[in-house]
Amino acid sequence: MPLAARSLRSLSAPAPPPPLHIACCLPSLLWNHLLATALAATPGFEVGIHVQPGPPPAAPLRPTVALVAPPDSRAGWERISLWARRDDHLRLLMLGENRPSTAARALRAGARGFLDWQSPLPLLVKAIGAVARGEVWAERKLAWTLTGGAEAAENRLTPREQRVLEALAEGKRNKEIADLLSITETTVKSHLNRAYHKLRVEDRLQAALYVARHGI
């Protein structure tokens, strides 16, 4: 092939897509290194390790997918929510135990996806790609659970009833809930009674188990 033809073909070839930035933000530094090493072998992936608690930097004009773990405190969940809403280019994919309550809480906090931490690497790569494209990722069985009766019951709860139930599930007494929300104990009891009726539970224990099972 003449040199001019080869040069023309090279000029017309499309430029490769920019790399997808992935930040490994798991609590364990060892797991971050192992995961980063495994993902770095995927063409088009640019993987880094980010030390919590601050959010990973999003690459300008390109999405950054941050791999995070379920927090173990309310403050941690609030931090996840802030990360998720930090900007349009930072998208969170949570890896954790395949529990509907945890997955539901992750998606409500703003994560774009939830994946069982025991999933094979090809499935993780697929989930990362989906989240990077702006899709919401959840395994089919888990997605079916999240759109079942538990979600319908939650949608009937007012925001204040949800907050009271969350505090109850954290082990707080009525007086502590009242102080936390700046309301009276009588109002707390009223919110709880209405929530019990909507969720079809009879007492504090059943309500706490419902929150643990389904998330609120």
C-alpha cells in the first residue's frame, strides 16, 4: 500500500474512547489493592485507590465510578449520600452482602448500583460499565424484591414516620427520639402507631425487624 494511502487511513481512524476512571474506596486497603489489580487488566479501565473518608476526585467531563462498601453507622450513610450527590460525574457502586434492606438503603442514598461482593469479576465489570453509562444496576432477583410489597408500604409512610422508625430501629427510646427530632413523646407515639398500622406490625420489635429486613 502506498505511503500516502496508509497515512490517510491512519488520519481517518476514530480516536479510542477515553478511559473509564474507577476509584476503589473499600475500607480494607488489601481488598482495594486486590480489586484494583484485577480491574486494571480490563481494557479501557483506569483504576486508582482512594483513602476514605473524603470523596474520590471525579475526572473532568468523564464519569468516575467509585466502588464503596455499606457503612456501619448513620454518619457513614449520610457521607455516602453526600458523595452520591457531589456532582454528575461521580457514580457509586456499592459492594456488599446481598441483602434487600442494604441494597434498598444504598439506592435510596444515591448509589447507582448494588452488587453482591461475592460476584465474579466479569459481572463486576459489567456492573461498572452500566453504572458509568448512567444506568441503575441491581441483580434481577434483588430488583424484584425491591419493587415488591415492602416498597409499596414504604411509599405510604410520611418522611417523619420513616425517620421515627429509623430511630426506633437504632434502639432509641421514645424520649430519645423526641429529643432527636425536637417533637414531643406524644407525637412520637402518634407517628409510631400510624406506621405500625401501615406496615401491619403490632409492636416495636416487629417494626424494628421490618426495618432491618426491608430498610426504610
